[in-house]
Amino acid sequence: MLGLVLLNGFNVNLQNSNVIVCKLYFYASFLFATLSPTILILASVDRLLISSQNVDTRLNSSKRLAYFSISISTVFWIVFSCHALIKVNLQEFAPFYFVCYYDPSSSYLDFVSYFAAVINVIFDILMIIMSVFALKNVRRIRSIPREKRNQIRSMTKKDFQLLRCLFVQDVIYIIFGTSICIFYVFDAITKYQNGTILEQAIRNFLYTFMTFLYSTSYSVNVFVFIIVSKAFRHELKRTIYKIIGKDLVPIREEENRQENHERDNVEINVVSTIEVPA
């Protein structure tokens, strides 16, 4: 995202000035483009496990399993993305005009296009599956009477809020991921077709626009948590108050005050409706 901002917003091409920067730029792009949705999928799996009514299934949601899964995924994508360090270089497209780009061989360009399309389709399908099953679990929980919920599940309000945040994040990624997948498929089909200058300009515009939208999905997470999660808003407010030197009432005390206030209002209404005999 930072590279796109510097390139398209300020016309700063740091990757075209140095081979090492060029390789690291594409390597980081490949790495985080695959690692971020992988972490999101693992988080969705964890929420799916903890929302289950089966006690044995909920026990699989643990920090140990989370650390292990994240470590394995990170190592895998770090190793897999090393092809960018080998195949990406400063390519001379004109005399004394170098651009950081992939190896011009058609086989590697096809690999990049099809890999980006296939991996995004896989991520989208997995997120859809996780979201559907998590929503089913939540619907089952909400269909159970409140007095029996504590005997069946162990989800708290923060768990529900985090589940909603992850669901919104999944939806955002699916929308933007699907759009970039469609473009990559179109690009792979029309790559070797000679088009007019206008068609090439439209193609370059679509590539830049789709890439920007796809990168935007990684930067909206904080806004999703602010909009969806009450606990996150409270913690953010508490942090801001702490910076400026003010105290903030903890969220539990605030909820207790609201419950007591509502209870007092109910009691007052009940008393006011009682008719006193003459």
C-alpha cells in the first residue's frame, strides 16, 4: 500500500533506483498479499471453533494452536515468496530506462498471473465457508433461551463483537479479492493480444485501480473495528484519555450503571402503575 501511494500519488519510484530495493519491494508485496489473508482465515477458523456448541471443539481454540498455525503459515509464505527475489530485477525497457519488473519470460509471467488468480479464489472460498458456518453457530446460540446459554457455550460479548468484526473483514476481502481475480483472469487471457493505444491505457488504468482497491482492503481494518466493536471503541477512547491525562470509566462499570439505571426505571414504572385502594 505504501509503495502504491508513493508511486501513484507522489511519482516516487524507489524500487527503480536499486536492485535490492526492487527485489525487496516485490518480495514484500508477495509475502504480505498472501500472509495477511491467511492470518484472517486462521482467525475466522478460531472464531468458528469458539462459537461451536461442542465442548471438545471449543477446546481446540487455544493460544498454543494459534501460535503454531501462524508460525507455520508465516514460514511457508516466507519460503514460497522467495521466487520474487530471484525472478524480479531491473529490466531495461529502453536505453538507460530501467523498471523494476518480473522476468520477461512468458512462463514466469503466466505463473504470476495464474497464481494470483487461483490463490485469491481459494482465499475467497475459504472465507465464505468460514463465515457461513460461523453465522450458523451464532444463529443456533441465539435460538437458545438465555437461562440455558451459560450451560452450553462460553462466548462473551467481546467474542461476539470480534466475530462480527471478522465477518465484516471477510466480506470486504471477498469483494475486493473477487474484483482483482476477475482482472487477473482477464489479463491472462488478453496478455498476448495486440491492442490499440486506448485499450492499453484502459488496461493500465484498470490494473492500477484494481490494485489500489485490493490494497485498500488491508487498510480498513481499524475502521471496521471502530464501527463494529464497542469494546474496541472504548479501549481506543481510554487510550486517548490516558494520553491527555484523564480517567475513563471502565466499560464493565459503565454497563453496570446502565443496567442499574434501566432496572430503576422499570421499578419506578411498575410502582407507578400500582393502584392504591382508597
